[in-house]
Amino acid sequence: MGKLTDWDWKEAYKKIPDLPADFREYALDLFDGEHILYYHGRGVNQTVICPVCRESTRYNSRTQIFPKSGDGGICMGCGRRGIYAHALRVTRPCVREAYIFLGQKFGEDGFILRGFKMILIERNPLNIRDMEEEPMELRLIEYRRLFITKEGYLTQFSSPNWECIHRTASGYGICYVEEEENSCWQPTTGDDYKKFYMYLYPGIYEEMQGTAAQYCCMEKLFGKDPEAEISIPVPRYTYGGQHSLTVWEYLLSYAKDRKLEILLKCGLENLAMEKLAGGALHYNPKAKNPWDYLKVTKERFKWMCAHNPGIRMFEICKYERRNGLKLDDEICDALGAAGLNVAEFEYFLRFMSPKQLSNRLLKYTGKKGNMRSTAITYRDYLHMREDLGYDMTNTIYTYPRNLQREHDKLVIEQNERAAEKRRKEVESKYKKIRERFKEAAVVYSFEEKGLLIRPAKNATEIVNEGRKLHHCVGGDRYLKSHGERKTIICFLRHKKTPAVPYITVEVEPTGKIRQWYGTHDTKPDEKKINRFLKDYCNQLDLKALAKEAKVKIAAALEAVAI
């Protein structure tokens, strides 16, 4: 059913039922334990005043325990729980808010869900400024309405410029006002609803009986004793984790698409939750049977009702009907366990049939493996084979005997090719590093106490240093800086193992150490390395450094000329 556009509002508003008789007590009970119990007095006598019932209770320290600010207490008059506060220290009213949903039968077969904001104002009865006002006031603002009828639905909100608040003669009763011609209510999509922690007035299922919301299957998700907001598990391959769902959101989704009832009654809770969580599920609203509504075959619909698939498998079931495939239950079981989406499924179909894919996944997974993990490994394996230029029509490549072993081999091969490509690229781009190594080695090389330091020989050596020590020195910024003589990348290593990377040092042409790091940006043997680098800087030839500075200037001028 669609959204109602042509409606007799005056007649509709006359059908809105009155608030339940016990609504006031229910609203006040929501604040139980949060009321302020004001106390005052001198000497051995104290008086406690409850703003709800306005009863005063006297305490005597000789026979009773005095109230203490911040402690919990109970009013002897009405029995409500609250928190003690010294009346002379409270100068402002205490304001608290709560939100509540109220479901009621509307007209002959309609249902209305009403959202209320309750404001409890408790004033200090001894405060002179508040003498003309009542100590407790409960305000009620109705700000949301959702009408559900057999013809459609409608959502409304009250205009923020109009406050639906009224003070009763007693000053502390239910504060609700009938709207003048209901001009304050405006239509809305309902999707702009802001979430608050809300309560649900009991008896909503009884009110639904005989209305257009009778078959909304709300009890399947919210339980027999519903709360206004619940957390529903969303299937792992879409959003994961938990999704917060309110009664308003659920009934609005049902009002927009009444066939949500089909999903829940057929045992397709995962798809219903995907839809409620905002998943993009595409149905055929004009269908006359459930499988046409879901755009799947009749046989696949039976399988879905028995297995409750998630959205990914649901899309594959639609893909089967759309492309005329024949998937048996065993194939669907494997695809569902693998968690493949349509794009992944289509990629596998480039190299094998659905039956072959199912058999391979079952074989590679084994009895104790994880089907999803296997599917990801197999997909990555085929992608790497294809990217590396292998003949994908050769079944030796598409159906490896040991998937994990062949996958790991391809990872190594891919990394080696990438490293070789990077080596050729940097050697061509930063060939000045190799050409100037000899003159830099004379100035920046040093040995002492089993350690040695020297500049990089070429760009490849700098890239390998960053890859083996897992830091960023192999990036273009450092290569460019070294090539232009803005800084010099030097390697500090043990004299016994000069080929094993240990510390990378960045030296400025003035002989100052800009930074140094070991593996994973750590600083091993920091005190020892700092002493060595201090000696290293002290022994640098200042004249040679000055010459290097001129080389740096010349290199910069050369770059500008190019």
C-alpha cells in the first residue's frame, strides 16, 4: 500500500482515541527513583517534602536517621522513590525528559502509533520565586503520528513552532491539549525520525487486533513483552554486528511494504532484518506469489525457506533465475556457506561451472575448514594467476591440488615481480645516486668499535633497506632528497655482517643527523648508537662537507636548467 494523499482530516482526527486512563500514573512511574525529595530544618528535626504528592514527613534525629543529600529515599505519602536534596541549596527547577510510544486502534480497522515527549518539572517548594507555581508539573508533547489503514499509511509530525503543552487546573496532571483544527500537524516521510531512548506503553498487540497492523508479525522480532527499541543481529556479510530497531521504524517499514509479513512468516528473518537495517533489497511489488515477489524460482524459494539465507545468497538466487541457471541444493549450500556475492560468483563462472566451483570449495575446505576463508583464498589465487599472465584455460592453473601452497607461491612471485619493477623504475629515475656514490663515500664513511656507516650505493639499495627494515626510507621522497643532495641516506651496520641491514641514518650536508631508525621504526641500542653517531659527526671533514654543499647547489641548478 502507498502513502495516503487524499484524506478527510477532520473526520480522521475525530477518530483518534483518548489517552488511556492510567497514562498519568504510567508516565510518573517512568521517573520513579529520579524524583527530588526536598528536606530542610534545624536541630534535631528535619522535614521532607515530596513534589509529587506534596506530603510532608518529619524526621527526628533521636529516633530516626536524617536524610542526606544525594542518598536515595522513599516518600512516606505516595511511596515513590527519589533522591534527597537540601531545599536551601536548590534554586532552579529540576527538569527530566522521557519518550514513549502509544499504539491505539484507529477508527474501524486502522491503527495509530503516537510518539510523546514527557517533561517532568519539579520545583523547590521553599523557593520564593516558585510560590505561585505548583511544585510538580508533568508536560506532554505529542510530536509523531503514524496512521496505518487498509488503504495506505501516513506519517505526521507536530510543527516545532507550536508547543502542544497545557497545564491543568491542578498544575500537576497530564498536560495534553487538543489542537485547534489540527493545524500544527504536518505530513512527513517518517524517515527523519530521531532516535531517543523510548518506552512502549503496554497492550500494543491487543490494540492491533482487527486493524490493518494485525498481521505485521511484530511479535516475531520484539517478543511477547515488547520494548520500544531492540537490537537485531544483521547478517555478517552486509553490515555485521547489531542494528538498533524501534517500534516506529518497524511499523513504518511494514506500512510501506506489507509483504514484509511474507519474509517473516516464511522463515526468512535474515532478509527481513536486512530490509529493516536499510539493505537494498529489490522485490516485485506486483507479484501474486512469494517466489515471484522475491524474483526467484519456486524451487529456490523452498530452499530459502529452509535455510534462511543472507542478502548475498539471496542475490545469487535472483541471479540464477535471471540468467537461467540450474543450481541444485548442494551447490546452494556451498555458495551460502562461502558468502559469495554476485560479482564474486560471476568471476568464478569465467573459469568453471557452478558445480565445479561447489566441488572445489568443498574439497579445499575439508571437514574442519572455513568455507568463506577458502573462497577468499581461491578468488585471490585466480586473480593473481590472471594478473601474472598465466594461461587460465589450463586446468592445472585453475584447479590446483594444494590451494594454500600454490597461493603462497604466487604471493612470493607477485612480490618479486613488483620489487623488480620498482627496482628498474628507481634506477632509471634516480641514477644520480649511483654516479655520486664515490665522492659521497669519501666524506660520509666511518668505522669504530665494531660498527661502520656508509652512504647508499644506488637507489635499489635504499628501496631494499626500507623493505627489509619495514620503514619508509624506500619512498620517493627520500630517494629524491638523496639524489639532489638535500640529505644523505647512510647505512649503519655491524662490521662483522656489513650486508645485514641494521640502522638507517639520514644525514644533512652540514653533518647534522636528522633522524635514525632501525626495524619497524624502533631505536635499538639507543645509547650506544647515539654515542657512535656523536663520534661520527665530530670526525666529519668540514672542508669535504663544504665541498659537498657546493655539489648540492650545483645539482639544484642543474635540475632547474633541465
